[in-house]
Amino acid sequence: MNREEAYALMVQHTPSASLQRHMLNVEQAMRWYARHWGEDEETYALAGLLHDFDYELHPEEHPTWGVAYLREHTDLAPEILDAILGHAAYTGTPRITRLSKTLFAVDELTGLIQAAALVRPDKDVCQVELESLKKRFKNRAFAAGVNREEVQQGAEELGLDLDQHMQNVLTALQAAAR
């Protein structure tokens, strides 16, 4: 499956523009980390782009429904499918690969960064600064749906300081927005 096919599948199964934007943001963060570590960029990007494609239409079965669909209808590598399963902590799927750890680590954090951009008058992610993001992270009332424990756990699983991880993902989204 190539990026164009994955994008078409994501759009077909995801009516919400905000959820589509989230998956595009996760895709960009995944691309950034793949380049950073010298990993395969397309593998990381596909995992990011498709990780929530089934969420709106099959919320009670997410992500198992989506992974079953992808297994049956695509040629995606098992590593990508395992990463998609592992990004949802409640599945109990172990995150063994760097790919799966990265997807888990960037998922919730991209939501926090997007929310921080949306409350700015210019709504420009390029104007979001790390210090502001750190303050918003500590304020649990801000973007209350973002699981802060999973953001912290994700950074730890990657072996990164939380501030560095936040800066990495912020840098990725800002680069994509330029």
C-alpha cells in the first residue's frame, strides 16, 4: 500500500475533518522520527496515517476492527499492524519495535499540540512555543481528552526526556506547516 492509497482509505472511513487532521499530524511526527533515527520513512508514515482510520465508524472495536480490515484488504507489513494495535494501550499489545513505541508516543502529544495551536488567535502551530506547551500540558483542564500519562509513558518508552520529545513533535508539526 502506498501513501496515496492509505490517504484515500483514511478519508473514506473518517468523515471528521478534525480526526483526519489528527492522523495527518501523527503521520508528520512519525516521518520526522523516522528521519531522525534513520528508519524507513514510508513505514512510519503509513502507521501514523492509518492508526485511527476506523475510530469514527467502529469506536467500540478500534483498533482491532481496523487492523483486521487492513490485514484482509492491504499488503501492509505486520510491523505496521502491530504498531497500530499497540498505540491503543487497552489492547494489551506489547510495543516492542521502535515503530510501535513511536506511534504510541506521538499519538496523544499531537492532539495537545493541535489544541495549543487552535487556541491561538492566528491558529498557527508555527507560533506555539515549548514553554507554552509545557504549561498547557500541566493544566489538565486544557485539552482534557489528552492522556498525559500516556504522553509521559511514550517519551519514557522512547528513552527521551519529556521536554525533548515535546520539542521533537512540535518541530515536526511546525516543519510540516511551513
